[in-house]
Amino acid sequence: ETASVLGITVPEERRTDVLRAINALNCEVELGCFVLHPDKGMVTFEYVCPYQGNVPSDDFLRALLSFIITTVDRNDGDLDRVVWGEDGLHSRIGSM
């Protein structure tokens, strides 16, 4: 398992809304998931890629990294708006 810290620290009073947003985002993510760590309020993106003893090729690792970066980049702006109480993702969550 690997995690990537997004540099987002969620104030305690916003954590419920951020958890709702993360839940909605995770329904759209094809690989991995966004996680809010309640002890520090830190948001990470985590994924699991079992290799079953095989060494993945450089091409595979580049493709995986590209996919993860694209997924995080596509969603972190919406998540950041929820953290700070802006309405950007609230309407998206309500429609899911």
C-alpha cells in the first residue's frame, strides 16, 4: 500500500463535510481512494497495487504514477473548496 499526502489539513469543524466529500469522490475514483486521517485531519490518497512477487516494469510504474497524479489533480481542487467551506463540491455531492 502506498499513500500520497495532499498537503490538506482539515480543521476539526469541517471534517464531517470533508468526509462526505471524500465519500462522493471515492465513488468516482477508479483506483485508490482519498482518506481523511481523523487524528491529524490530514488527507491522503491511498492505493494498493499487489505485485505478487513480480517486479513491475518501468512502463507499468510510469503509467500507474501518471494515473494517480491525474486522479489527484482532477479532484483536489474540489476537495480543497470543501475544506474551506466553499460550495464547489456540495452541489456535486447532492446530485450523487
